Amino acid sequence: MTWIRFFLLAGVTLIATSARADNAVIDRWYNALLAVDRAAISSLLADDARIKLDDLGVEQSKAEFIASMDEWETAGADATIRHRVEKTESGVTTVIACYDFPANDILMRETFAIAGDLITASSQAAVAETCDAY
């Protein structure tokens, strides 16, 4: 009976540690995005990462996403992003994020596939045209 408890506790500890590590990656992601820190974004994305912007019908490679930061730097000026993790399972973290722009806001659901400390895939889709539901 003692061994069963040990393995159950070890499993729960491993899952909790993994979720915390994924949450730290997510926090670093949003901080880098707000700062338009291309080096930090690059260090968070796996070399073969794919980023899907579902609402735009666009899928980008790591290099394409980083190149798009010029546009984001203008569009995201003076914006804030509030986010909270909805769930983490099987290496995929789902986040609800409110992008507060000076003239409007938008509520997004974003998913991040994370392996180690790297984002291997991400997708984002609009949930609402306001953040009232955040």
C-alpha cells in the first residue's frame, strides 16, 4: 500500500510541476509579446513551431511570426493583455486572453503546445469582440 501511495504522489507532483512550468512559459510569452521582444519570442518558439491565426486563416512559421512583429509593434502599441489559463492537458495549455487596445478590446482563446520550455504550436481564435466575459 505504501508503494501505491508513493507512485500516486509522484505522479501528482509531476503533473503539477509540468503545469507550473507550462504556465511560466505562457507568462513569458505574453510579456515578450507586449514588449515586442523578438529575441525573447524567438527563444520561446521551437525552430519548427507553427502559429495559426484562425480568424485570419493564416498559419506561420517561427520566422514568419517574428517577421510579423513589425506590424504588431504598431497595432499593439499601448495595448495590455490579461490572460488566464483555462486548462492544461496532454502538453497543451488553453488560455483565455483579453487584448485591451486603446480603441477597443477583443477576447481570444489561445492554445499552446509546449515541450520542455518551448512552444511547438500555437493557435488563436476570437471568442468575443469585447472582454466583458473575461
